[in-house]
Amino acid sequence: MPFTYIIECADGSYYVGSTWDLGRRIDEHNRGQGSAYTRRARRRPVKLAWSAEFERIEDAYELEKHIQGYGREKRQAVIDGRIEDLKMLASRSWTSLEIKKALRGHVLKDE
């Protein structure tokens, strides 16, 4: 089954991708054989932060492209399961800007 996934890199950045075989793809990223982004040694090792499974690869790819357009705060909201926060995080209102500022530096909790 196809997946959309977010990995956390060793440097704290997030990478979004899609694949047919999630385990194989994470291994490829960790061996430096994944995307150009994760080939850099400072980005490895990577760990899976979030994934979603789909029936069709087209759906996984579409979500990948959508999430790639997100900033760090919105990606963190997806990882944390705070889907209801996505609309607010997209806003440019004073309140949402203050919340975004508070979220900067938010550390991903170990599972």
C-alpha cells in the first residue's frame, strides 16, 4: 500500500515523501540513498515522525505535495495529530502569528 510520510532528520528538519514501501524507503534515507535532501550526512539518521496509508499512490502523492507546501508549524501539527490547528496556522492574524511564534522551537516528543 502507498504511504505519505514525514521523517525527522538528525538536524531537526522535516522531510515529506511518498512511497509504496515505507520500511524500505526509511532504510534508503538512512543509508544516504534516498532523496538528495537526506543524502547529506548531517541529516542522517532519520526517524519516522508520521505516516498515512492510502489505497492509491496518486492520493499519497497528492497529500505529499500538499504537506510539502506547509511550514514547520503546520508539519508539526500534522505529526502531533492537531489537524484542527491547520487552518489557524495558515492564518496571518495577530493571534495566529503569536501562536506560531510560541510553537517555534517545539521539540518532537519521543514516542
